Amino acid sequence: MAIFTLTNRFKKQMKVLFLLFFSFFAFASVLAQQTELQRDSILTDSLQTQFLRNDSLRTVIGKASYYASKFHGRRTANGEVFSNKKMTAAHLKLPFGTIVKVTNLDNGRTVIVKVNDRGPHTKAFIIDVSQAAAKELGFYTKGVAKVEISYQMAKK
């Protein structure tokens, strides 16, 4: 009857292999459990990259305001339910779904928003953004900011 004995070298190799195997699966598990916020930031990063690659952007400078809290939960002009926590905006003429880069000219902060509503309904402003976008842009406490908006019109 042969007795199988493991050498110290073989034991060490098995431990390393075991450690690598389970480290791989632990890492894969962490990646699979990304939160929605992380996924949104990845989407935002890819949208910013698209802006950087595109030479045919249109740019407008003017004032921006943000939605009042009373609009949270109401329907927007395109039928979506408005949320102060999402990066959305209202524009009078841009098609729904247009992605707009908004830059606060006072502090240089930039956000990417999606047009899903109509407004602002005064000529003093060029865009209304959600409260989340206003906070990111740094004008939530002021209420108004001088901004530059950049967008690309859809090809017909």
C-alpha cells in the first residue's frame, strides 16, 4: 500500500494557486456589484468622451436656472417623471433626448444633462437644469449662473 505524501514545495504551490483562484473570483464579484451611481458615472464619462471627439458642436452662452422642488414627481413635456436627483434639463427648442454639456463660466464646473422638458419660459435664461445638476455646477445656492451649453444636433 503506497502512502501519498505531499512535499512542502507542492503544498506551497497549491496554496498560491488556491489564493489566485479565489482572488480572481472575489475581484469579479466586486465588479459585478457596481451601484447605479457608478454605472451612471461610466455613462457620463463616455458621453464626455463623445463630446471631446466631435468637432461639430454648437455652443451658446447665457444664464441658467434650475427647477423648483414643486416639479419633483411631475411629468415633463416628453412624458418622463421629473426627478431632482437626475441630470436632466429643459430647453425650448432642442429635441428631447439631446445630450447637452453645461459649463458654469464662474467656476469651470461641467455636467452632462439630457433634455427631457420644455423651458425656460423666459428669454432671460437659455436652459433650466435639475437641482442635482445645479449642485454639481455649483450654483444651487445662488439660483442662477452664467453658463455655456454645448450640444450637437442630430443628423437628419
